[in-house]
Amino acid sequence: MKILLFLFSFNLIDEIAPFRYVLNIASDGHKVYTSSPFGIAEFDFYRGDYVRGYILNEEINVIAPDIYTGSIYFSSRGTLFRMNLGSGFKTSLGNFLNISSIGITQNDLYIDEKGIIKILDKFTGVEKTSGEKNIIWFGEKRNLKKDSKEIFFLSPYFYYVQNFGKVEYTVFFKEKNKIFAGTWGDGLHVYEEGIIIPQKKHSIGPATPLITFMKNTREGIWIVSRKYLNFEGLTQRRNGEWIVYKK
């Protein structure tokens, strides 16, 4: 527990969540975005450098940047959101179960609910009967599968980190000549196509065997380790400091 309080007291929650536990990856060709149980992290596409993180009280499952407006769409707990990255303001576009992919066009939003495609007005969320056809997909429809030849060099898709344990790859995304691999516990790895040594590796925040899983909920954070299951409530002071207290 002392280690956990140490991490949070130094405001590392915005680093641990985006970097170490990756659920999905997307790119608009200029920026790369990763989603996590706590929010969204943003990276520069060309340099691979971390830009900033967005702490949200959401577990982000599928993420989709809109090249036309600069907004970002994501699904969380059965709800579809649109968020302005500049202000951080987000709007709910409705409830949808099991969104596996999100597609973007100039005026429309496509969602794939495990094989059922719906077309929405991307500003209001109102369902439409037809839409534009030049769709840019993100999520399962876009991610590389484990049998893709481009990522076979990462097989068997797990490895071990000293003082942490087993780390598994969670998602693979290809854009232009770069391959982005997300992990559960060791952040984001960036590869140039055909080169097996990562160009960048983002895993800010100390690797510790105490934390094996963290899940954000509306009431607080579930923290799971090899030795215990714990619950921490999360609140925020006015000055922006994150503090942790036990419910």
C-alpha cells in the first residue's frame, strides 16, 4: 500500500494508466492515441514522443480520431462519446452495446456492434438509413491480427519484465510504415516496419509486481496484485492534485 500511495502522491496516475495498460491504438497520420482503463494518451506520430494524457473517468475500449474536425470518438461502458481534445469537453452520443469498431467519414459515424453496422450523424448521434462510403475504420476492423505476417516477429506475443513479471501484447496497429504494439503492463512500443528493435518504448511509471491490474469505475479504482485485491476511491483537489483515500 505504501508503494501505491507513493505513486499517486507524485501525480503518476496520468502516466501509469496511458503507458502501461493499453486497450486500443489509433492514428490520424499525425498523432497516435492509445486508450486505457483510465483515459487517452497522445503521441507524435513521426518522432514517437509522448505529447500529453487525458485522465477520464472512463475505461476506453475503442478510440477513433476524426481527421475532419480534430475531435476524437470513443466507446466506454456501453456509451459512445465525442471529445474535443483542446478543451477536454466530451458529449455522449448514445448507448450502444459491444462496439468493436468505429468508422469516420466527413459527415457520418459508423459503429460496428459485433457485426451489426449502424450509421450515425457524427454531431448528434442520430441514426441514419444511409451514409458516405469513404470510411476510415478503427478498432477490430483496423487492428492487425496475431496471424498477420507484419507482427510475427513478436510471437509468442508475451515476454517478461524484471521485477514485474509476464507482459502480454494487447493490440497491434499499422499506419504507413510504422507498427504500434500495445501491452498490458509495459506501455506502447513503436517499430519501423521490417525492424524488430523498437524505435520507441513508452512505459513511464515504475514497473512493480504489486500492481497487475487496475480498473477505473465510477466509484473509484480497483487495484489487483498477486497478494491482494483492493479498492481505492479517487478524488481531485481544486489545484489539480490527485489524492487517494480508502472507501
